[in-house]
Amino acid sequence: DLHMLTTQPSRNQVSAVAGNVREIVLDYLSVGIEPERSTIFVQSAVPETYELNLLFEMLVSVPRLERVPSLKEMARDASLEVMPFGLLGYPVLQAADILMYKANGVPVGEDQAPHVELTREIARRFNHTYGDVFPEPDTLLTAETSKLLGIDRRKMSKSYGNAIFLSDSPDAVSTKVSRMITDPQRARRSDPGNPDVCNVFDFHKLYTDADAVKTIEEQCRAAGIGCVECKQKMARGLVSALEPIREKRAYYEERPEMVEEIMVEGSNRARKTACETMEVVRAAIKI
């Protein structure tokens, strides 16, 4: 929730944070993240995060942060005329989130890989300056496809109105898939397609049977299948994959007190670890 302030600090925007946090937790639970094994917590509920963020800010230069490619995109998407200090330091706050808990690896999409690399640099700089405290976390990308675009081929984002949500109904999913942009060079049904540049095919690789994916790829290149039919096939696979997620999400939606308890317990557990980390950090810096 602290990261949200970097581009949306107005009172109205901040007032929506609590609801957004709850929606994210529901998504986590619905896809099978188990709070007994994985600590789900609210970032701002761990005040040590602010302290570690401040200390890390002393170890990175402004020119280095300006080279992070996603920051300019974030400023543009938020319609910001100038870069706020907080947004420039967005990756430093991420480094605090990651290193506070001594993470050895971070699962991210391709656009966030440069942020993990900066985290590794900060860890090296801290360890070189004050002694070995932090591991250098690896960037963990999804093997099959590490980037799924929105239905308009831009970055998938709620603010763009181009996202498919885990909570979407089957009809909503099918409607959104029908609007997806495919191979932009394929003008007619009889034209051969190129699955390598088709957004729908990236979803096929995740949500369609592997044998069917191979057939679809061959048919697409030979103009043996049209984009409409291809989308319909993918939508069926996506709807089927989301069904158990929707059911589990509905279970937790009906039990808000359970969700609240998970966030409170997780935040307490995270803060205990954060306090232990900061004791080591302060001792290393000698402050």
C-alpha cells in the first residue's frame, strides 16, 4: 500500500487503499497461497520498512534510479508532469520489501526484472560497506511465458481497463477475450498468422492443453484457423482454469473476518522478522 502513494497520493485515492488491499488478499487466497506457509501482510503495518528504505536510499544514486526503465512509464501512465521523489525511489522501497525478509528469489514479470537487479546492487553495496547481511536475490521468471499483456496489447492494468480479473464471470471473460488484439499483420481469415506476436497465443500456452496448443500454432501459421475461433478456444480454457479460483474466492468473500485475521496475523509475523533484521542492520552500521 505504500507503493500506491508514489503515483496516487490524493485523499480520494488513498481512501480506496483498504478495499484494494482486501481484493489482493482475496486473489492470493483464491489461487492457493496458504497463509500458514506464506506470510500475507500489509506493507505499512511493518514500520521498519520505512527505516530500511531510508538507509538504502543512501546507497544508490539518482542517475542509477533514472535508468530504471519502468519508472518513466509509470509516471506517464499516472499523467505526472514531473517525477515525484517517492516514485523515483519506488525500486528502493521494493528493495527494502525484498531484503527485509532475506529473500533468495523474487517471482516477477519481465517489467520488474530491472527492479530486482537494483535490489541485488543495493545488497552488494550494503554488504561491501557494512559487512555481509543480505543475500542477493535471484530473478524468478515464469518458464513458459513471463509476460501477459492486456487485451489491447498494452501492459495489463486495472487503470487501463484492459485486464482480465480472477473474479470475472465466465461471460465477462469471454467478452474480454473476444476483444483481444491478435496478430496485427493478419488482416483476413485467409492470411497466415504469426503466433509469436499474438497475445491470444501467449494465453493459450498457459490455459490450453499442450497438444492443442501445438495444433493451434500449426493451423495459425497455415491460415487453418481464424482469430475468432482461436479466441473462443482460448476463452474456454481460461474460463475452466478460473472456475476453481472463483469458487475459492467466493468462500473467502463470505468470511471477511477470516480474511482480516489472516492479514493481522501475517502482519504481526512479518514485523517480528523485520525487527530481527533491523537489529542486525543497526549493529552492522553501528547506529
